[in-house]
Amino acid sequence: MKKNQHLTVKGDVLDRGQLKWGALMLPEHVRMLREWQADEPSKHKPRLDEEELGLLQEEIGIAYQRQCMVEMRYWDDGPGAVSGTIASVGLSNQTIEISSGADVVRIAFADLLGVRMID
């Protein structure tokens, strides 16, 4: 018996994935799928609602008071992250300074996506 090299097992179901449905795809469908993947939401800056902004503000306040390690997620022409302690919160210029070792990173309030306390 010859073994099918494209056959993969997912749970109890044998599935051939793209190989299975590739023959049913019209060129127009393939083009539309490629356009859809190119316009993926991860390439655009996510919008935070009021509740998420409030939670973000609360986490930053607690982390700044405790001077504990945080991981900040931000948007800079794509998602980014930096770990360190919050050195200062500038309300006049609306930036947060994070010190990680000898480096100091400035992040604008508008670019923040998330904060997570590490310790």
C-alpha cells in the first residue's frame, strides 16, 4: 500500500488541507484571497475603545508607582514591544519613558497598545 505524503492527521480526521480544495479554486478566487491576505488587519494599527484605554491608564499608574518591570506593546509602523521599568510619564508631551538597562525608549500615548506587569 502506497503512503500519501500529503496526508496529515488532525485528530481523528484525515485531511489533505490545501491539496484537497486547490482544484476547486477559480483564478478569481485565488486573486481575491491574495488581496484579502495582503489587506490583513495586523498591518493596520488597532483602535482601542474607552474601556481598554481606562485599563491601560490604570496599569501604567500602578506600574509607575510600584516601579516594577513591565512589557509595553506599542505601534511603530508595525507591532513592537519593550520591557523595562517606567522612568517617567510626561503629560505635557504625552509620552512614556521606559528604561530597559542603559537604554531609554520613548513611546507616545497614541502608540500604546498594551501593558503587562512582569513581576
